Amino acid sequence: MTDWLGKRYWLVGASEGLGRSLAQIMSRAGAEVILSARTADRLTDLAADLPGPSRIVPVDVADRASVEAAAAEIGEIDGVVFLAGLATLFKTQDWDADKTEQMLDVNLTGAARVIGQVIRPMVERNDGHIILTGSLSGFRGLPGSIGYSASKAGLMALAESMHGDLRGTNVRVQLVNPGYIETRMQDDNPYPKPFMMTPDKAAQEVFDHMCTDHFHKAFPFAFSLLFRLSRFLPTPVYEAIFFRR
């Protein structure tokens, strides 16, 4: 896709970080962006800075009624980008039931709630575009990432299943797996964060991928190779590399 003029895209999780930067890029490209997050305050500031048409529709992806109401208010769209996410890193020994369930509910089930509201109209008219935001941490379970790594692995599997079902149709499904991005999510991350990207750089990577017909993109490329290849490593080798965290 190269002609964004007049396209309507719903950005879920647009209030800051990657979502905020992607909204700016898409607006400059000519798309109308529907901005969603739990509260409208930061969305209002973002909408005022965009060069193109936009609309603010608050939504809580952890609440099905909120998602249903938002989708009904928005109406027909050309595409949806799911960017909402929670990340709190802790070990199994420090299990926090509330935070674990919140991450799974927002990062994975939240995506399913949003897709459930948009996928049928797209299939019926045989036209649509769905982009899911995973993480390099979803390729294989990481120590100290209870809840987060599992939710992103589930999101990757969800995207892969949808892509398989919809191949040969005009409903495109794409998956992006970024590495570390300079956002508030990283404030409580006690681990090293190599190859950290700015939100603007990460958003450009996502947008460039959205302009292609390829299903998957993991970035930054060199750093992502370590995670992608980890799927093929024998367990002892994988543990020797990744379990030193």
C-alpha cells in the first residue's frame, strides 16, 4: 500500500510512545487517524499537532463493552493498528497476580477484543488491514518476564493464525516485533537495553512495513536475529545465552 490519502485507520494505544509517533507519520501521509487510549487528555494534544484529519475515541481494551462502544462509534475503517500494551517485569519468585493478569488481558485478550469488532466487516467486504504489535521477547520465554513475554508470544501466534486463514484475500494481517523503545515501559526495566530506539525511529520502521505486502517484521534487524534464531537453538544453548539475565 502506497496511497494513504483518505484511508481511515484506528490506532489503539496512540496516546504516547510508538503509537503517538506512528499517528504523526500516518497523518502526514494523508490518512485519517482515529486515536484511542484509555483517557482523552493526551490524545487531544496529539490531535492538535496532526496535519491531517483525526478523531478521538477513548477506549479501554480490558473492557469489552468499551471496545464495542468505540467500534460502533467509529464505524467503517480501512485498517486498525493495535499498539496498546503493558509491561511490568518480575520473576516467578516475585509473582504478582494482578499485574500478570493485567498484562495478559491488555496485551493479548485486548487485541482479540478489538479484532473481534472489526474483522467480520473486513471479511464480508473482502478488504481491510490489521497490524499487531508484538515484541522480540515473544519469540521464546525469557526469565524475569512473567506475563509480558507470554502475552507477546500469544499475540504472535494470533497474528500467524489470522494471516494463514486470510491468505489469498484482500484482508491483510501484519505483525511487527520491535526491540527496546524509549517509552515509560522501560522505566522499571532493570535489565540492559541494547539497541534502544526512539519512538520516531520505531514508528518509521512500522510504517515502512505497513507499506509492504510482507507479513512479519522484527527490528532492529541485527538485534532481532538473536531472538529469531533462538527458536532453533537446543534448550541448553538457549539457556546459556538468555538465562544469564
